[in-house]
Amino acid sequence: MGFDNGLSKRVSFNIKEKGGNEKARLANIREYQGPDEETVDILRRNHYWWLQNPSTFWLRPEPESVASMHPQAQIVGFFLQAKRDDV
């Protein structure tokens, strides 16, 4: 019995090696280099304030402070700009 590529694309199931997902997760963890300096700087600058008043984590920073940052730091900045779910 042969493999049907057309049919396999329409089926939402696939066959994976046992433990394959776990191996992929561990490989991703081993490759992680840690946050970039700008992200660490954002966390460092706001650490005390967020601990004193955790809801301020959700307050939007000034947009221009985010635009010039490294893309990974921009993700944190945009996340901070997100509106609170409960408002």
C-alpha cells in the first residue's frame, strides 16, 4: 500500500515518534539564549514598581519608548501596552 500525499494533507492527524514532542521541547529549551539586554532592562527598571503595585504591569508605556527597541524587547513593550482583560 502506497503513501498518498494528497490524502495526508487533508487528514488532521499525523504519526510522530513516541516522545517526539518532548524531545523537540527539550531541544528548544537547550537552544534558548535568554532574553536580550533591552528586555532585561525593561524588567529591571520596572521590577520594584510592579512588585509594589502589580496592576501597573498592564499600564501602557509611552509608544516611542518601544519603537526603537530590539524586536524581542518590543514584544514585551507591546505586551505591556495591551489593555487589561478586566477593564
